[in-house]
Amino acid sequence: MREPAPTAWEAAYLRFETPEEELRKFLRRLRRLGAEQWPKDAQVVELFCGRGNGLNALQHLGFTRLEGVDLSPTLLANYTGTAKCVVADCRQLPFPDASRDIAIVQGGLHHLPELPGDLERVVSEVRRVLRPGGRFMVVEPWRTPFLRVVHWVGSFRVARRMWSKLDALETMTELERTTYEQWLRQPETVLRCLEGNFARERKFIGWGKLMWVGRRNAERGMRNAGLGGGTQPPTPTPTDAGVSS
């Protein structure tokens, strides 16, 4: 059966960077967030895994028990590695309770149509499928001074004509404008949801990104405002300049 043609967003994503460039980017992120020290026999699932280069990066680092989840069969069709990949909604993961050790998201949460509701659903599902002590790694766009500069430059047609990567970035942004801006407007909500349910292990803000790792503690439940109880907001971290990619 012929694979469906990519959507306009998927086409822009596929030309934003080569698979080799994306692999190097994912390796840098994983190393900075401490992945080289994680147990290599851990059961790892990457959510919103796209064409699978995050899975390739994990395999490069020595992880062998890998799975991927994405809503797009078109993007998953580009993956040629050995991980088991499934088409599924990350708001309803097809895994048993307490069955995975690490969950990773690199650039999927800002596509969620409703905040905070959909974010809470994904976080609740991640918490459900992780074993106690399991890790949740998140890398997402974050409004920093340099991210504003990047989008300002991208507002000029001549700049987009001269730099195809910038044109692809701005095309993706235009096609996801509602969810992208919704995400960038709510940093406190995002951090409250993450840190109300996982004990923060690492956190970096810069280059247009939030890079964050938390641990699942048995005592922590879904305590963010949308799912009952209430959690004090995390201590704000100053944002520094950065670029989104």
C-alpha cells in the first residue's frame, strides 16, 4: 500500500534539517541531559518520535530496548531502525502501568491542541507507564531573547529565500501558529505540570529551548491544578539567549 503523502507541516519538517544533522542535534541534547550515565538496558520510549532520529541517537549511545510512538504514519515510515514503533496518541499510550524506565519527548508537546488539559493528559500517561524512579526527559521550544530574534529575521522574505532552513522553520511555525504561541505563552503552566508530578533532576533554559529531566517518585501524584490538589509554582529560572532548532 502506498504511504500517504506528507502534509505541508511534515514536508517542512523533513527539509528543516538532514537526518544526519538531526541525529547530531539529538546526541548533543541527550549527552547534556546525562543520558550517557543512564542504564543501557533501560526500557525507553520516545513520544512524538517523528522519523525516528531520536531513537537512532539513543541506539548510538548504547540503548537497546527502544520504542517509539507518533501520530503520523507518514513520518514513522521514514524510520528504518530496529526500535518497535507504533502509531498512537500520546494522550493515551498503549503500554501497561509501570512498564517503562525512561520516556522522552523532543519537540512534541508544543503541538498539543489544548493547554493545560492535553499536557496534563500526556504527563499523566507518562507517569502511569513509568516505573518508580523512572525518568521523563523533555526538550521543547522556549521563549528566549534569541528565539525572538530568529523569528524576527524569519519575518523577512529575503532572509527566508537565502536560508532554506529558516524558511522551513518559519513554515512549520506558520502552520502550527495557534499551538506554538499557546505553548510559548504559558511557561509557568508547563513547569508547574512537569514539576508537580516529577522530581526535577536537570533543567536548562537557553538557545530557544527548555531542556528538562524529572524522576517519577512513588509519593508524587497528579497534583497540578488541573488534576486536583494544587502545587506551588516552581522557582523561576531566568531565560538566556538561544535559538530554536
